[in-house]
Amino acid sequence: MTGRQQIARALLPLVGVAMLLAVWTLVNGLKLVDPVLLPSPTETFRTLWEGMTSGKLGVDFVKTVARTISSTAIAAVIAIPLGILLGSSEKLYRSVEFLIDFFRSTPASAMFPLFLVLFGVGDRTKISVAAFGAGLVILFNVAYGVMNARKTRLLAAKVMGASRTRVLFDVMLLESLPQTFVGLRNGVSLALVIIVVAEMFIGSTDGLGQRVFEAQQLFDMPGMYAAIFAAGALGYALNLLFLLIERRFVHWAGR
Amino acid sequence: MTSAAASVASGLSSGFDESRRTAPHVTIRGLSKRYPDAVIYDAFDFDIPRGKLISVFGPNGCGKSTLINMIAGLVPADSGEVLFDGRPLSRVKFGYVFQNYREALFPWLPAFDNIAYPLKLMGVPKAERKLRVERLVAHLGVKIDLALYPYYLSGGQQQLVSIMRALIVEPEVLFLDEPFSALDYEMTLFMREQLQRVFMETKTTTVLVSHDLEEAVYLSDYVLLLSRHPARVVEFVPYDAPRPRTDKTMSESSFVATKAHCLKLFQHEVRRG
Ligand SMILES: Nc1ncnc2c1ncn2[C@@H]1O[C@H](COP(=O)(O)OP(=O)(O)OP(=O)(O)O)[C@@H](O)[C@H]1O
Ligand SMILES: [Mg+2]
């Protein structure tokens, strides 16, 4: 591939963005949609920029990041060791599989009232519901990663004289890492969803969810779009961050 | 060179220690194994000679893998015993090479650390591990960049790394279960030479399961021909062409005759089923 072709390929993803912006500008320019409902791209991105750099949006953004990260961290700290424990014994996993699947299928939003009763209206409720949802996703993935460790690799370690603990730490744990990262990525996405919803509806005074909701209530459309884009960028960035960490630590995945 | 192999070599050259020279290395007595739908072994007896390379050959599914897996403790036997110079497996250092090198190596470790891993398990300090791997590499004349992760190596190189990982503990016995069957033909030919070289260098008692009769005869001192299950020894065919064997060996009459003999027995076995 020549240098020029490489550059062209790298720019390909921007085509879709350019198209969206073009359509948006066109629709806005021709006033196909009421400009009050759909402000121009320039106005929206100016609001986004100003909000992020000097306004309240930046503060809300940081709040949401902090809540999402802490709930994911709590989920990971509990779910990873538990997943390894469950995964290392197929019997143990099978005995709780139904429970895990059941609660994994329960919409986390249905748990809000319960957690509200337990923790009151505050950060603890938001973070614990998000941690609960993310934790189950992580747990399930880690356990499967451990259970599906390549049999030959376990046998190879055993035949070289590795003890059960050695096999667990030297082989099973590393074997499960790719799946663990799948769990972490899905977990952090789910945590963000739950946090944003919680910020909207559970008496919150800050956070991106509250920001979107408030802008809508005040009919501040540029502010609302700006907050939505901020939330989108956050979700995308978190996913990317975990992908980068994964590439660094699980260099062998998929090889 | 292992101490066991060394004593064999000196025994051969000086005529010293006659009893050890002829004593089998591994004795298998009354080994039985059944799966729900078949009896694979029923009171199987066999002696594996010391310092020889033997190939195990037989019909598909007759129990070749099961045999070496039971000897190496990967699969429990229903009854019977396997002793290495009178000692149980737990007191013996052995090496095992899997067919599926991709799934047998650890992709999170560079090739070098893969080879050194058994030493780590034995608690050998890091500096000495490095020394011993380097010594083995020099000894075998291996030219692979061992700093690479296994997935950057070719199939043959990966299997060579597997074999080195098995050899690093200076095993008394080396087991290989169809080690080359996942490689292309060119690589297979190359790896046969590598294995022959390893064997000539170390004289380690070696048990090779092969589904390729030409390979089985070419590489081994004896071919163990097994019957359909319940597996019996059809014949233990000696082949004593001098090493190093080369392409020329395969056109010699003794090679052709031995191979033809094995093939005849094998076909008889297959038809019998
Ligand atoms: N875990 C198992 N459960 C049930 N049957 C088994 C199991 N492992 C092996 N067998 C059966 O035992 C027989 C011997 O298997 P084994 O793998 O030892 O044969 P093999 O000679 O190595 O065959 P191949 O030529 O395919 O490598 C086969 O018929 C196989 O179906
Ligand atoms: Mg087999």
C-alpha cells in the first residue's frame, strides 16, 4: 500500500461524519426542521465547546466520568475474583448459573426503587445500581473465560508439574484475560447507561444525564444536543480506553 | 545429556554395567482402560527400551494417544502399573509434546520464557534458567529469535519451541503425540531431522506416536504396532539403520523391507476389524 492509499484509508471513517454534518447543515439551512428544535451544527458545537471549557457541562462531564469509573471499579474488584472462583469449578458455576442469568436479564433500572430504599437518594444509589449491573456482566464473562481455558494448555501445565494453584495463576487467569476484557468493556458501557439514566430521574443536581434532562426542560436545545454529544463522546472514549488497555495487556488475543 | 542417557552411552562403549544396558527403561504391567463404549486396553504389558526412539503405530482410534497419556499420567488408568526404573511417575522427570502446539504453548510468554517455564516450576533461579535455556539452544543449534512471542513463529518453529520446553528439564523419557501432523510437508521433513538430531544429541528414551508409517520407521529404533482396541502388541519391529539417517536411507532395501513388513501387518489389522 502506498502512503497516499494509507492516508485515504485512515480518513475513511471521517466520510460518515462529514456526511452527517452536511445533511445537518442542509436541513438547517433550508429550514426543513424548526430551527428551535434543531439548531445549526456550529451553534451546537460552540455550545459544546464553551460548556466543556468554561461552563457547567464540563463539571457534569467529570461527575459522570467519576461515577461510571467508580461503579465499574467496584464491579471489577468484586466480580473478577468471584468469576475466577466460580469459573474454576464447573459444578459451582452451574449451581449459580441460573441466578446470574436471571439477574443479568433483569433490567437494572428495575432495581432503582430497591436501591433507593437501601441507600437513599444520592451517589451511593446510582453507583451501586451501576456496579450491580456491570458486576454481573463482568462476572459472567470472567467465569466463562476461566471455564473455557484451552484444555491442552491446562494439561501442558499439569504435565510440567504445575500445582493446582500454579495452574490457576499461571494459566487459567491469563487464559481468561481476553474474555475478562470483553466483560469490562460491556460492563463500563452498561454502567454509563445506568448512571446517565439515574442522573436524569433520581433527584440529581449534576451529571450529564441531569444536564440533558434540565436542558430539555428549559427548552435549551443547543445545550441539550451538546450534552448528548458529550455523553456519546464519553461512551466512545471509555470503550476506546479499554480497547487500548486490552491491546497492551492481552497482546495475544485473537492470534 | 541426561544422567540416564549418559550411563547408557558409557555402558555401550565400555561394556560396563551390562545389566543396565538391557534392562527396560519403562515397564508397563496389566494396564487396563475402558471407556463407556469400548475397552481400549485389557491387561496390557509392555517394556520400553532405554535410550531408544520407539514409534507407536496402529489403526485410527486404537489407543495410541491413550497409551502415552496413561504412561505420562494425563489420563488415569483403570488398573495396572507403569514404572520408570522401578519408580512411579511422580518421581520421574519427563517431557511431553502435544500435537496442537498452538494450544500447548503459552501465548503470553515469549518463546524463551515458554522454554524456561518448567524450570520456573521447579524453583530454579532466574539466572540459571537463562543459562540452561541458552545451553540447550546452543546444544541443538536452534536458530530462532526466542524473544518473540509464539504467535510470531511459524508452526514448525512453535513445535520446536514445544520440544525444547519438554527437553529443558533433561527428561528421562520424552513423549510426542503426532507432533508434526499439524505442519505442512516441507516443515514436517525439516522437523523430522530436528527430532533425529535431538535424539542423537541427548539419547533420551523417546516414545513417538505417528500416523505416518514412513516417518515411524525412518525415525525409530523400533516400531510398536498396535492392534484395534482392545489394543495388543501386534509386533515390536526393530529397525537399526545407522544414524544420521537421510533421504538415501529411505531408498535402502532394509528400510523398504521394514516398511513393507509393517504395512502388511497394519493392513491385516485394519481388515480384521
Ligand atoms: N474421553 C474419552 N471418552 C470416551 N472415549 C474416548 C475418550 N478418549 C478416547 N476415547 C476412545 O478411545 C479410543 C482410543 O482413543 P485414542 O485417542 O487413544 O486413539 P488414537 O489411537 O490416538 O487415535 P488417533 O489415531 O485418532 O489419534 C478411541 O476409540 C476413542 O474414541
Ligand atoms: Mg491420537
